[in-house]
Amino acid sequence: MLKIGLEQLSEYEDKIVPETFAYNPHELVRLLEVSDILTVSRIILNACIARKSSSKPLRFEKQSSSGQENEDHDKLITLKQINNMVVINKLPVDFFGDLEENYEKHNEDYINRR
């Protein structure tokens, strides 16, 4: 179903979006918003396809999942587009390390003002 959703989005972007136009700046902004919604929808669908199992901490439930957690259950899915191809990467949920230590390291000017 997710792949069918991607195909439908591609059809919208290829056939319908090029034929749209705006009579005024207000309508132009609304068209840009719709374009952004299509882009975000594509990102969400690709992320859902990339995740192979459900993840309770991320509140993601995949129906095709066997119910058992695999090694990816606590990973974050990152996506980027390179040369019109979606590149998928996985990071541990705690990839940023100790939150307090990193905050202090990157916000010294704020901490010094206290």
C-alpha cells in the first residue's frame, strides 16, 4: 500500500502539479503549501517503507511486522535525496550522546551568562 501511495504522489507531481497556476499571490502561496505537503508525504512514505519493524519508543506500528523486535527497533531512519534517489540511513536513537554534556559544550555563551 505504501508503494502504491508513492506511485500516486508521483502521478500528482508529474501530471497535475505542472498544470496548476495561480491568479494572485494568495493562491500562489496555497499552491506552494500543497507542493510542500506532497514532498512531506513522500518523505513519510519512504521512511515507513524503510522501517522493517514496529518501534514502541517511536510510536510506529508496522502491520507486516511479526511482533518481534529486530535490531532496527530502536533506530532512527534518516532520508536524503541525492541525484533524484532516496538514500536511507539508520542512527541509534541516542546518537547525540549525553544530552546535558552536549548542550553545555555547544552553548558555552549561554552558560557563561548565568
